[in-house]
Amino acid sequence: MSLAILLDDALRSDGDGFSLRVSLPWIRSLPLASLHELRVTIDGQSAPLPELAPSPTWWFVQDRIVVHSNVRLEPGQHEVLVGFKLLIPNMGAGPNQPLILPFATARRLELDAPLAPPRASRDLPLEAVGSPA
């Protein structure tokens, strides 16, 4: 079983494109360095994303990472596909092989949908990864 990757309020417009808030679909917090091959597709078009820098930052279960793209979106609903791999520390897939799990989800999301009620979480902007808190 995995947890929801995209919540109803995940797709937001920002000054120069859009941002997407991605939840961790794993039962425990993981180092952000566990995230590999992140890709986002909006309405069938691949969205350019920033490179992920190595980081000691943790992706906590209740938090969402914020992925920015400079693609401008029209108001309304968009078909969003997110895919990535998670390297699971301390779990092996064989001799000298780490466990790497693929995750993907597709959802129709409303751009700038009403925000979900406050919860015990925070947004973790990727551009802040590796910088002092």
C-alpha cells in the first residue's frame, strides 16, 4: 500500500509557471536523496524540472516537496502525471543491491484549487534543498 502522492490542492500557479506539491508515498520518512528520476507531465507534455542536488534534508511523511516548472498553465483542470523512484535505505533487493521502488500517479487537478485544511505538514521547496534552514 502506498499513500497519496497528489492531494487535491497540489497544483498551484506561481509567478513564472506552476508548482506541484508531491507527497511521500512511503510509510516512513526518507532522506530527500532517496528521490530519483522525478518527472512531471501536464496534459501530455513533459514539464522541465530543476536538477535535484544532493542534500542531507529529510522528506518527512507529512511533508510535501514543491516542484517548480516555468511552464505556464491556463486556469482550469489539468491531467497531471508524476513519476519517480525511491531508493529505500536499509532494505536490499539482492546481494549488494539497494531496494529501488518505482512510483507513479495520474490525477486530474484543478489549478489553484482551494487549499486543504491546515495539517501538521510543511512544504519543502526543492530550491532550498541543501541550503541552511
